[in-house]
Amino acid sequence: MRRNRIIYSLMIILVMIMGLSTRRYTNLLSQIISDYGGDVLWALMVFLMMGFLFTKIKTLSVALLSIIFSYLIEISQLYHAPWIDAIRQTTLGGLVLGFGFLWSDLLCYLIGIIIGVSIELSYKYLKYHQR
């Protein structure tokens, strides 16, 4: 089954808004959502973007690509050179590359991608059983 790029675009935008909201409205959210929600949503967004780009590959392949990409970004935060730290100081660079390595982020990424897999497989299951 091929992924619908329009639906994935809308989901990506929604997840981006939710992720940015976890950073902007920290005082309105529980501590756990405030601390980890943005990272979970970031990984969900990565999963959705991979699904948008690769419309025909299997869900688990999208998940594997997403986890590799997310983990590589996190590991890159161990590297500090003036040029990459300058990129990280920009708004977009900070959102994409992050600032410092955290083990907890790796778990958040895994959770976000599992959520994406669950949504996609649930959708496929429901669509298949409606026939």
C-alpha cells in the first residue's frame, strides 16, 4: 500500500505545531511532557517525513531509517566545532541538530517512532478490514 503524501504532509505539520508547543507552553504541561514530549514528537516527525519521502517501502523499513537518522543526529551532538555549533545556534539548526547528547533522547526517539509505526499499522489494518 502506498502512503498518501497529502495526509503525511498534514500530519507532519500537526506534529511540528505540537512539538513547538511543548517548548513554548511548558508552564501549562506536566513536567514529563514538558521535558520529553518535544523529543518524542521530533522522532514522530522524522518517521512521518521518511514515510513522506519513501511512499512504497515497508513500515518497518521506514522505522529503521528513522531510528538510524535520529540516533545519528543525537550522536552528532557529541561533536563540537565552531562551524556546527554556529549552525546549532540558529533556530532551525537548533531544532534539527539539537545541542547536547542525552541518553534519554534516544529512548524518546524510540518511543516517537513506535508511535508512528503504531499509527501507520493501525491505519493499514483498519483500511484492509473495511473491505
